[in-house]
Amino acid sequence: MNPLANTGFKKDLIMTNKNGLQFSRRNLLGVGALTAAAAATLATTAAQADDAVDVSKLPRVKQELVPPPGLPQHDQVAKGGPVVVEVTMTIEEKKIIIDKEGTEIWAFAYNGTVPGPIIVCHEGDYVELTMKSLPTNQMEHNIDFHASTGALGGGALTKILPGQEVVLRWKAIKPGVFVYHCAPGDVMIPYHVVHGMNGAVMVLPRDGLKDGKGNALKYDLAYYIGEQDFYIPRTEKGAFKKYETAGEDLAEALDVMRGLIPSHVVFNGAVGSLTGDKAMKAKVGDNVLIIHAQANRDSRPHLIGGHGDYVWEHGKFGNAPQTDFETWFIRGGSAGAAIYKFRQPGIYAYVNHNLIEAVMLGATAHFKVDGQWNDDLMMQVAKPRPISG
Ligand SMILES: [Cu+2]
């Protein structure tokens, strides 16, 4: 089978990048590993494992996905046995504004948001995704779930063209928070990921989170932060370029990406999307679960004025959490989780503690915490005054 066949890109534009390398979007789209048909054959022949569950007899639960930083309604401790969690995502290629200066990118967005929505299930559950691609889209897309097992994380079974849908089911056998992202093949993998096409899954242990000593850890609130690096091409005068259609930036964006220096590093799709009026809210005494996903590039979350009480730096709940971190590390291509009990009111900045990225490139969020100030933990003993002696 010709892997370049049937890539279905609407216009086969020829592009030339700075180095004079010429390529077509059609070719870029089709270069992948397994074709969907070949992978589906493999999946069919391997369908009957010894420990296979009769999925048709399991209860089915529809999960309403919500935009980040929200999480869908879920139980922290599973009620009963495994279920099939049904979710639907629609892929939308859309122009979004990513900073206060009006810089644009044609994002490739699962459910229209950057990052895509978080899916929540329990270990042993099945996630059944119906994924649709709007007929107005230009590109082929798919989804690779790091939480899943086989067929490129589902990537080989989910390639769809504009106007198509596909249904993928996978069993959540590893508890933790995990990234998912589009991976249509070759350079289109990073190109789609740095155009916002990524998100996260949380697979909770059936009996909930634990502190590593067997004690239950409950959270009062949970927030999901997707960190995104963008690589926006510039004009000769240095202004960020704008494009008429999705995919039109391909050659120039690849040139910027090759330099590995992002123009923007933001939380939830844009500079300021979680600050000011859009700050995440909590009260003193709340245990807040913070999920941080980065599909492409390392990050180092830090809560200014607080800590990570419990941190799953690798994001995998089968491991005991570590405690009392000042800053933790998220490896590019993974998600991590932390629980913090807010002890003081006020505005807390939650940043990528590469402070250049936080302050100059956009990776800052806010928590607005209400409650009573605790002088024992901190007080201003003397206001600023002239030096007295
Ligand atoms: Cu894609």
C-alpha cells in the first residue's frame, strides 16, 4: 500500500523553505508509519487477548468534556467496576489570538481549545473516543494517547480527513496524567503539536489518590493547565506574520521551529488566559490538584508563595508522590500533577520558573485565593521606612 496515497489534503501546495528545500503539503501529510488500514488489520487479528473483558457488557458513561482549565465531572474514587467512558471530540482548524498584541496562529484544536479538553477515567476503564474533523478543515489529523497501549497510541487507527469521523477504544491500564497529541507523520507531528494540537488524560486509581503511606488524598478543586510553545514566523521588519488559511505558514513555521526558540510559551492557548479576571479560584484550606501538561518541551512549574505539598512529577499515580517541592519538572511529552493546600489568601502567580518564559514569553497563570490572612505564617513587621540607624 502506498503510504502517500489518500492523504486527502485539499490543496497540494508546493512550498519552499529558507534553505531552498521544496516540498508539498500532500507529501508531508502522508509520511507516517502504519497506514490506518494496515494497522486496523493488525488490531483485528490481535483483538482476543487471554484477559479480554467482554466490553459489550460494561456500563457506558457519557463524559461531557469541558474547556481547560476545567475538568469534566468525575468521582475521585470509582463507584463499582470498570465502565466505558464515551467522549466526543471535534477537530477544528481555527484562527486564535495568542497575545495582547493580537498575534495570530491558525491552531489545530481538539474541541476548539488549546490545549484540548482533559478526559478523566479510572484505571481499568475503557475510553471510547468518537473523533470528528470539520468538513471545513484542510488537514489530516489523528490522536496519539500516551495513556494508551498499541498502534502508536491510537495514532495509526485514527487518521481522519476533513469531514470524517473515527471511533477508537482503549483500556486505561496505567494510572496517572498523560499527554495526548496529533501525530499524522513526519514533520507534521511537531507542526501540529506546536499549533496547539495536544491535551491530557487523567487516569485515577480506582480507590483514588494516595499519599504514598496508604492514606487517601482528596482534592477540593482541580485545574488543568496545558503549556504551549508557539513558533510564529516574522516579517523582514520583525513583526509576527499573519496568514489567510490554516497550513499556509507551514514552510516558514518549520524554519522557526528548527531553531528551537519559541516566540511564545503560554498557558491555555494565549498570554493571559489564566490571569486577572480569568485567574483560577480557590479558598484558604482548599486542597487544589494542579495538572500541568507539556506535549513538546520541558517546563518547571512553580507556585510563587506556595509549594507542591504532594507532587507526582512524572504524573504517574502508581508511584508515591514526593512532598514539599518548591519547583517541579515536567518533561516535554508528559504531564505532571501536584496537590497544594492554600494557607494564605491573595493572588498567587503560577509560572514556568524559567522566568524569561514566564514574564517575557507568557507562561504565567494566577490563582486568586480568598480567606483569612495568617500572621503566624507571614507578616510585615515594619512598613518600608527610612533606614533608622
Ligand atoms: Cu493534527
